[in-house]
Amino acid sequence: MADILEQSNPQELTSTQVEHEYSGAEIQVLEGLEAVRKRPGMYIGSTSESGLHHLVYEIVDNAIDEALAGYCTEVTVSINEGNTITVTDNGRGIPVDIQPQTGLPALEVVFTVLHAGGKFGGGGYKVSGGLHGVGASVVNALSEWLTVQVHKDGKIYEMKFARGDITEPMKVVGETDHTGTTVTFKPDGEMFDTTVFNYETIHTRMQQQAFLNAGLKIRVFDRRPGQEAEDTLHYEGGIREYVTWLNQNKTPLHEQVIYMKGAKDDATVEVAMQYNDSYTDTIISFANDVHTPEGGMHEEGFKRALTNVLNNYGKKTGLIKGDDKVSGDDCREGLACVISVKLTDAQFEGQTKAKLGNAYIRTLVSGVVSDQLEVFLEENPKVGRMILDKAMMASRAREAAKRARESIRRKNALEGSTLPGKLADCYERDPALTEIYIVEGDSAGGSAKQGRDSRFQAILPLWGKMLNVEKARADKVYGNDKLSPVITALGAGIGDEFDDSKLRYHKVVIMADADVDGAHIRTLLLTFFFRFMRPLIEKGYVYAAVPPLFKLVRGKTTRLAFSEEERDVISAEMRGDNPNAKVDISRFKGLGEMDPHELWETTMDPERRTLKRITMADAVKADAIFTLLMGDRVEPRREYIQRNAQKVINLDY
């Protein structure tokens, strides 16, 4: 149980340890970029795949800053053979003259000194996504090698580095008739878990930047042999087109995207919004083109204004009577919205810039939305009525969900038990040490109950067709006999009542067959978790068990294979130098046909099983996939399945 339980034994202090004096000699000063290589996670979040891609974003953000300043119209990002990256822009070019404080060329300072750049009040940029001025130097420090070329003043300047150190000082290598900067780098394999870039990940981020900067052209290339791809991302409509894209697989309630814009001093705000017929909202916010997934003052200002405007409009038109009102959640049901603010002194929380903290931007956003949305609703009464009707229906559904929730609680209290009858619970009570297997079918559930380690593994069988929550509100979820056992067993509630401190298990494992039906069950459950228990996925509590497809036996040796390709490789390995050796290969028909011992050994034993953690690397992309697969529109789903026929079974991995 290596991944479940850890033992720690106290160690006695030796006399040497007790007497050792903590002095100034113990304090280590990291010179130059050494700090970045010592603690890379402090600067790029992690050394996993997300940290690897963060390197690309840091360099691209510098090019975007040039676009924000009005000097750059085109950016090109290329994944090259050998997994190197080239980013080119047609901005002004990084300065190459001497930087007064250091006496060094500014280009050298930008790539070798932390907290150096044109973003600290020197007049280089009024608005910038870069907060700490560490982008270029951090990428340099974490690259096996990096080359930068600057086209400026009719000359091409070049400088080369290796792991942050200068290998070739700045020199002129040619003449040019344009301006701009080109950075090519190779991530350092010593620093990262992987150095293989994902084209789709980069494409998604670049598309986002193109939406946010109306008119900016971003070209993306994958030049690796066998993976060639390219796309040009260019949106004259800016965030209005972003909202249209968010709603592409949904049914909008009104044709026109509502667009609002305002400014005060050096701060500007843009908001685009459109309602659809779904029961969830998608609000994406940015500050200086930096995504703020945890929101902040700009989101608070928008939400406050939206709720006030709709309630005032409802009372003014007589649609809302007396003291009734619609809540913020009601007003946001079915809303797709993009908020983009730009300001000179953006205050983000942490280098990862997850939340915007400038209080005055809340007032600005609130004022812009209040004034302009009120005018829009008065000028478009049919749209206003449609939006308010949806909010009021959401309010009635919320009350119905509350009644259903209370009914379930009363029923459980009368029955004297709050846990579902089919749940086989574990003995351990510390949720950090426990896991629950949600198993497809009673047969597999029976084997799992017999084969499990009951100390820390709980089993909850599911049977029959589960509710597709993509087409249901919370009141229907509470009343569903397939989902209510899951809600009760996990113990943390759903929706805005979800409280992960009450969660009874910190590993929620979906165990279904490796076939189309199993994939359907997984997708239904994941849609439910995504829509009603999103923190479960955000905090890494949800896993998919990966049952093997084949068992291979030769003599006393038994091995498992999880795909046909792996089966063939293992079979060849087991034969070794004897091609005629007999290897017995059998296919597992399904979880329900495994005996308890087999199920434990292949799928439940922490020492031998394979679990895949379900992540939310890109919430917007996940939202789009769930809407596409589980929503009402058939044609987009058919097209997607036809394009991805070989991948459909593993969409949730």
C-alpha cells in the first residue's frame, strides 16, 4: 500500500546534531540565475508538462506586451524538430544599447538578471502581463541552450546562452530591413520531467491570446516529422468572437453577443457575454492578457453589477414581484462571458497570477456593466425578458433542489442511516487514507467487495442508466436514484453547497470496463463531477482505474497487457530467443467476470494497479468536450466522433 500509507519513525538526535551551531556560514546566497535552477517551481509553478509549456508562454507574453503597446502585429510560435521552440515577433526589438545601472547591453540584462525589464515604471510599457520581469531570464536559466536575435536599427544582433550562462556575447551578425525579436530555446532535460511539447496545449493558449488582442495575428506551427501542423489565429472581433466560440456547441438564447467597454485613466475594461440554454456558466477573466482562473476584483465587479441590473430590470418591468429577487447564481445560469481588463499597476497574487487584487478595478467594471447592460436591456426588451425568465426559472429550480435536499435528509434521519445500502464502507476514518471505488454493475461490485482491502477501500456499485446531468438542474440530480447514493457516500454535498472538508474519501476511483459502455459510464460520472463537484477534480481526488485487457502466461510467468500493442510487445519478450515458444494469451471479458482475486491483483492492489488521475488542465476545453458529448446537439457530436473514432473510448483520460 505504498501509495496509501506512509510510516515515519522518529529519529534520536545525536550529540553532534545538538551541539551544531546555526551560524551565518549556513546561509547560502544563490548568484545570478542559480536560484531559478535550484528552485524552478517557484518561478514556473512546476517541472511537469505544465511548467514546460510555461516557458513558451513567458516568451510569448513578452511579444504580447509589444502588441499591447501598439508595436507588434504578428507573432509566430514553432515547435521544431528535437522539441525546441522558436518565438518570433515584429515588435520594436529588445533594446541592445547599454543599460545604465549595470553598464551591460540591455539584451544581456534581460536574459541574465532576474526582475529586469521594461515593466517597472521606466516608460517601456504602460500595460504589461509581466509582473516580476523574470520571464526571459527564467526561460534562459531552464534551457539547455538559448539563442536570441534582435532586428533593430538596420542590424541583426545575436546572443547565445547555455543554462543561463553566456556562451557568445552580443554581436552583429547581419543587416535587416525590419524590427522584431526571435528567441529559440531547448528546455533542459535536467530540469523537467518531460521535454516533449504538446501542440494542442500551445495552440489553445495562443488562440486565447488572439481572441484577447483583436487584430493580432498569431501563427502556430508543429514542424516535428510526422506531426506537422499549422494554424493562423486572427480574430478582428476579439472577445466577442471568443464568446461565440465558447457557445459553439450550445444553443444561444439571443443572437447578438452583448459587448461593453469602458475606461478610466490608464485602465480599460471589456466584457462580452451571451446566454445559452445550458444550466452552467462559463466566466473567463483576464488582466493584461493573463488568465486569472481564481477571478479577483474584476470578476467581483461584474457579478455584483449583473445581479443588481437584472433585479432592478425585473422590478421595473414587473417581472419580479414584491420582495422577490434572483440570486447571483440564478443570474449566471447559462452565461458565457469573457472579462478582459488592462491596467498599469496590475497586482496579482503570486507569480502564477491566479487572482487580480486591484480594488479600484472592481468599481470600474461594476460601473461599466451597470450603465451599459441597463441600456442594452431597455433597447432589447425581448432579450431582457428571455434572460430574466431563465434567471427566474433557475431560482425556482434552486428552491426545488433545496426541498429535494431537505427531503433526502429527513428520509435518512428517519431511516437512522445516512449511508446508502449498497455501500460497503471501509474501517479507516481518516479520508486522507481512504478510497472509494465506484463500480459499474452489481457483478463487478460483488467481486470488488470480496477482493478489496476493507481497511481503507470502500465499494459502491452502480447499476442501470445514469442521469445525464448536462441536461438537468440540481433538483433532478438530488432526486435521481443512481446519483443520490454517490452524493451521500461522498458526504460533501453538490453545487454551491459542496464542502470538501466533509469529503469521506480522498481517492474517488471510477472502475468501469474498457469498452464503449464503460467509457459511457465514465463520461457520465465525470460530467456529474465536473458540473456539480468540480473541486473533486480540481484538487486531484478523482481517478479512473485502468483494468488490463490481456493476460499472458508462459510457464510460471504471468504478465498483463493494457492494449493490443502492449500485448504483442510482451508476447515477443516472453518468447525471447525461442520464436516457437508457446505463450497463452487470454482476454479479460469484463470486470464482472473477474474473480475477486483477479480483480484485486489487476485493478485494486496499490502495489500493482494502474490509476489515471483526472485533471482540469484546461477547464474551458473540458467544458466544451462535456457539452459536445453530452449535450443536445447531435451534428457536432457526430462530426467529433468521426474525426476521433480511435480516441473516443479514452476521452476521459
